[in-house]
Amino acid sequence: MDHDVVVVGGGPTGLMLACELALRDVRCAVVERDPAPSNQSPGQAINATVVDLLEQRGLMAPLLPFGAEFPRAHFAQLWLDPTRLPGRHSYSFAVAQSRLELVLEQRAAELGVSVLRGRELVGIGQDDQAVTAVVRPVAGDGGGRDHFLRCRYLVGADGRDSTVRTLAGIGFAGSDTPFLGLVGDVETASAPAVAGRLGAHEFPAGMLTVRPIGPGLLRLVTAEFARLPDDPRAPVTVAELRASLHRLAGLEDPDPRMVWMRRWDGATRLAERYRDGRVLLAGDAAHVHFPLGGQAMSTGIEDAVNLGWKLAAEIEGWAPPGLLDSYEAERRPAGARACQTTAAQLALLHPLDRMGPVRELLRELIQLDDVNSYFVRMAFALDVRYDLAPPGAVATDDDGAATAHPLVGTRLADVPLKTRDGETSVARLLRAGRGLLLDLSGESAEDVVAGLSGWAGRVDVVPARPAGGGDEIDAAQVLLRPDGRIVWAARAALRAAAGTPSLTEALTRWFGTPNRS
Ligand SMILES: Cc1cc2nc3c(=O)[nH]c(=O)nc-3n(C[C@H](O)[C@H](O)[C@H](O)COP(=O)(O)OP(=O)(O)OC[C@H]3O[C@@H](n4cnc5c(N)ncnc54)[C@H](O)[C@@H]3O)c2cc1C
């Protein structure tokens, strides 16, 4: 076997997945068609959930110098205020997609991932033991001869036109909203008219967003709904962009110096399955939708974090039955939800003359705290809750443990914690990519640790208390998966923890049968 896992596509989803796998010592290769990292950044922001996921793996620190916290969100370009939510404040983080990809590729390389650039996947064969990937060097690299990579699993993170999805025969149903969409970066000094229109604007003919993205650079995104490109495959010209800016907003810059430009369009599609045997899909290969509110790339990164530890468990040989299938069960509904909520936003943006009154009503409604909170949680994917309680779970079992505790299925906020070893946080305790039993009871945890020794190496046991001294976590003990999702929680401390039926069940369900000591 050449690799345990081959990931096709070195965009944000594929690189994040590679990092997750390598964190667990899974031998992983990324096959990427582009010979060099891209300087093109369609994506400009990650949502609050992804900020947490990256923090969980120590990946926010290298991004901080290149981005900024953005404590706002929007629904169909109606502005929302995340700072009005109770509790810990969430924010999206504005950062160029190309920078995020660089940081992820660097981390992947540090962890020993082979990133095979300038190679494209052209064929797949699979049996019940392995997958064979047929990989071809792109023109001018390596003489053009196909070679074969054998692996136990292959993941298609190869974007919206996914070759993997096509070869696996997985349908991609949905709809296309035809329009003329252009995106690119312009040198600010060369485009004073555009520079005078910073912000997100709606017009009867479409939308325009102008945003500073670095010293002397502006990001432009246009969409003209009543117009189609003459040739959707032709490269964008400066003349075409100038004409679009003029039609949309009456802007006229005679000689804008563009750093890059490309087209974009408005497909909303969802893969009918995320898995075909040993082949899986993630990111845009599995779901595409109108890129509003930082949801698209963010949904893909959460796919990667959900899938990584499950594949690693399969490779390491301790995956309980059904673990890998839980990836589709959890993430496909999240993809469907992103498709639905962005389609709703697109409907509110066009046609503006008919939608205007609805938008005004919505603008009034989002002044209400509950409505603002609902939309912020949706935009930041904070409302994604998986159905992780075991069938027939009750709120409190005989031991006082909550198998259907309200926290089960949610992510635990990144609360600062104090442990015997000093100050830390929920996210930092998850850095190694293992499960975590967080014991906040304040009592001696020795019997808890002893009770969980059969899951050593899969689950860490950490006694801690919130650094703020408050009750930010509404539980005495919580069990988290490596992706940060809570699978079990108890309000009262359970001393001989592994002897507790509901905890033993949760450990076995998510972390397999215990090792015999
Ligand atoms: C105008 C615009 C603005 C956007 N803004 C945002 C935003 O602010 N926030 C956000 O979250 N999202 C945004 N998005 C969406 C975001 O860019 C995508 O969701 C994201 O790129 C998807 O990442 P991915 O890794 O799944 O796929 P991709 O980024 O498409 O990566 C797929 C990779 O696979 C490679 N590949 C394809 N086929 C093969 C093959 N056969 N063999 C080998 N390699 C292959 C490609 O070269 C590519 O590198 C925006 C999109 C657009 C168009």
C-alpha cells in the first residue's frame, strides 16, 4: 500500500483533511493539479465555527498576522450583530483563502504529508481492500506518464467539478442560477472610483462588493443577474470588468490594474451520497452554493475535521461499527442546510424591486435579539447540532448522567480552563486530535482516569475548572470527540466513571472497545 489515504485536491478542504489525518500518524498524500500554490483567493472569510476548529489545532496563530476579526455577519447583505449574543462573543475572521491554504500546506508538510503538485487524478478502481488511483502529471511535468497509487481510502476534495465524484458515479443534483459573476483583486491606486465605493451594495441589476484586502489592494466581486457571459470559459478581460462595473454602479476607472480576475457562478448542488465504498467526498465536491456569509469554505473545513479522525480510527483499527458512515449522516444535512439558507439569501437579492419590501421587513425583524441571534448562529454554523444521543436516550439515567443532555451533539465553546499543569482552554486540550473527558467536578479524578485506561491513546482525561471560576460549562463531566463535538455529559460528578453505563456506552460507541490492560 503506497498510502493509507489519498486526498484528491489541495484546496482548503483537502489540506485541512490531510493535516487531521497526519496528526494521527496516518500516511497521507494530497494529489493537486496546480503545480504551485495559488495567489487567487475567492474566499475571504471563515466563520466562527472554523475559527474554533483551527484554534483547536493551533492553526489560528499563524493566520492572525494576515487577517482580522470581523464581529459582524449578514443575511442576504442585511447586517447582523454577533456582539449582541449572550455569552462568549463569536466573530468571523477575514483572511485570504490563499493565505489559509499556505498555512495548511505548511502544517501538512511539517506533519509529513506528501503534497504531490502538478498531478491530476484521472481514474479510480476499488475493491473491498483498497483503492487504486490513476494519477497523471499535468502537461510539462514528469513526461505525462500515468502512475498508480494504492491506498485504503480516497477522498475527493477536488472542488465543484469533482472528478472523483464523477468517477464514483455520485449524482450532484441541484440548480444553477445563471448570471455574470466576476471576482478579482485591483491595485487601489489604479481604481479611485471603485475605491470610493467600499462595502456591499445591491442594485436592481445585481450586486457589488468592494473590500480592502491588504496594503494597496481591493477585492471586487460583481454579480449581474440579468446577464450571461458571452463565453463562460473565456478568460475575463479588463474591458469586460470595466463594462460590468459601469452597468452595475456607474463606476468608471479607465485603467484598473488587476492582480487576478476570474468568473464565478451561482450553482446550488448537493452530492446524493458522500461515500461510495472506500471513496468519500468533502467540501465543494460534496456541496456548492452561493458563497454568502463565509459559509462555503467553512462548511468544507468542518467536513474535513469531522471526517479526519473517523478515517484515522479505521486505519488504526479501533473504529466502532458505523463510525465512518456517521460522516455522511452528520455532514450531508449540514451541506443541505447551507444550500438551503444561501438559496434563500439569493432569492432575497434578486429581483430587488420585488424583494425590496421583504428585505425592509426583515431589516426590522433582525433588530429583535432572538431574530438577530438566530441568523448569526446560522451564518456561523453555531446552530449545527448532530443527533448523537443513543437511541432511546433519556434526559437522566439511573446514575444521574445525562445521555440526552442538551449539550450532546453541540460543540463546547472554547472556554479558558485551569488544570494542574496551568492555564489552558477547551480548544488547546483538543490539539492532539484525541477524544477528551473533561472532568470539571473539582474532585479527585484518579478513579475516573483509572476507569478509562482501556481507551488510553484515544481519549485523554483532564481534570480542570473554568479559569473565570464561573459556570460557563453546564456540566460536571463532558466527553468530547476529537472534532470537539460533545457525545456525553453529566451534571453531577460520577466517581467511577467508566463503570457508568451511559459513559461506557458513549465511549464504546465513539471510541471502540477498550484495550485489555
Ligand atoms: C466569489 C467567491 C467568494 C467566496 N467567498 C467565500 C468566503 O468568503 N468564505 C467561504 O467560506 N467561502 C467562500 N467562497 C467559496 C470557497 O472559495 C470554496 O468553497 C472553497 O474554495 C472550497 O474549497 P475546496 O477545498 O472544497 O475546493 P477547491 O478550493 O475548489 O479546491 C479543489 C482543488 O482540487 C484541485 N483539483 C480539481 N480536480 C482535480 C483532479 N482531478 N486532480 C487533482 N486535483 C484536482 C483543484 O486544482 C483545487 O486546488 C467564495 C467563492 C467565490 C467564487
